[in-house]
Amino acid sequence: MTPILQLDHLGKVFSADGHSVTALDDVSLAFERGECHAIVGESGSGKTTIANLVLGLMPPTSGSILFNGVPLPGDRSRAQKRSIQLVQQNPLSALNPRRSVGASVRLPLDVHEIGVSAERRQRVEALLAEVGLDADMARRSPRGLSGGQRQRIAIARALACEPELIVLDEPTSALDVLVQARVLQLLHRLRLARGLTYLFITHDLAVVRSIATRVSVFQKGRLVETGAVDAIFANPQSAYTRQLIGAVPVVTDEEAQLRDAIRTGVPETATLDP
């Protein structure tokens, strides 16, 4: 089966004031349909560059990106833009405070002209329910909501266009541990229910261990190692990966319970988000 996303000898070089910095160096990588594929590494490893290239926010210097086997051009079609959506790190900055929650979730439907007005209102209510929020949340401003609620709204907005691939850029790093766990459970449930594929950008290997199916490790723009999460954690092949894993606390009883809850689909108590 053709991978949903392929990076083919992808490279990105930034130039300024006569100096060049290689952010991504000849990366080839495949993302299989339906998986949660984590991209990890320290600051400057190239994680965000990969996300920006996949989203079409900047052009590659070399190589290509294939989506469902078809090269993605710099000027993407409306259908291609709909198929790849983003959930950002900070939900407060990602949501316009001048828009109500309902208007924010509805925005992709308006932009892509999906359905008529009444259908869009119903769709917003259904999306909010899918992420565990009440319909009356649509009238509220994002300013008065918790971080967990705002991130659920950002996820609902990303789902509005029925994407195949969602880029998740550190989606839980701005949340406290309890809310983080509930959002991770939600993301896992949505991936299974909708058949989504996640490109999960993170620096947190504990999160990777809980939710990802595959992981690719990057260092200074180069792909160091890639494989199934359990295999990488059990037997990392590179010294850099061993160093990263060595800095992660051992599996605690609480983390093991979280991992098991996420993988077995135990319902998250969404409405209890503080």
C-alpha cells in the first residue's frame, strides 16, 4: 500500500546575510496510513521545519513531498489543503480571541465552502460533541476557557474539513499533566475512529511512549533512527537515541496506566478538564 505521506530526499537550507544554515539534510521517510508517527529531537533538530514543509508553509530547497503518491506542489489545491490540517502548540494563540468558539470551528467550513449555513451550524455542534464539549460552548470566547478546552476546540477545527493527515505540533506541551493525559486519550480515540494519520512533533519521549506507533529521531537536520516505538525504546541503535531515552524517567505506575488507557480506548473524562 502506498504511504499516505513520503519525504523523498527532502532538504531545506535557510540563507541570511551571506550565511547558510541546513535545517533539513536529505531526509527520506514514509508515513503509513492510520499511524501516529512521532518526530522527536532536541531544539534545532529539524522537527518544525518538517511540519512547515508538509503544511506547505515554505518550499523545500531540494527533494519532494508526496501525498497519497502524488507530489505536493508549492501552490496547493483546495483539496490538498483540506486533506492536511494543523493543531498548534499553544491553543490560545491559535484561536482568534475576537471570534467565538463556534466561529473558529466553523471557519474552515466557510473557507472551503462546505455545506450551507444551517448545515455548518449543525456540523459545528457535532464537532464540539466529538471532542467532548457541550454545544453551548460555541457562543463563548476562547479567552474564558481552560487550556484543555481550547486545545479541544483547536482539534475540532482541524477535524472540520475531514482531513486525512493532521500535523500535531507539540499539542500537549502547554498543558498540565492531567489535562495532557485527557487530550492524548482524545487524540488516540479520534485517530482510531476516523482512520486518521498523525505527524506528531514533540520533544517529550514520555508522550511518544504513550501514544505513538512509530518514531523518527532527528539530530541537526538529519534522520538518525526510525522504527516502531516499542522497538526503539527497547533497543535503540544510535548513541544519540540512547542519550535521549536515557534522559526520560523510567516507566512509573501512573505512566503505565495512562499508556494502557490510551491504547485500550478507556473513555477520557473530557468535561472535567480544569
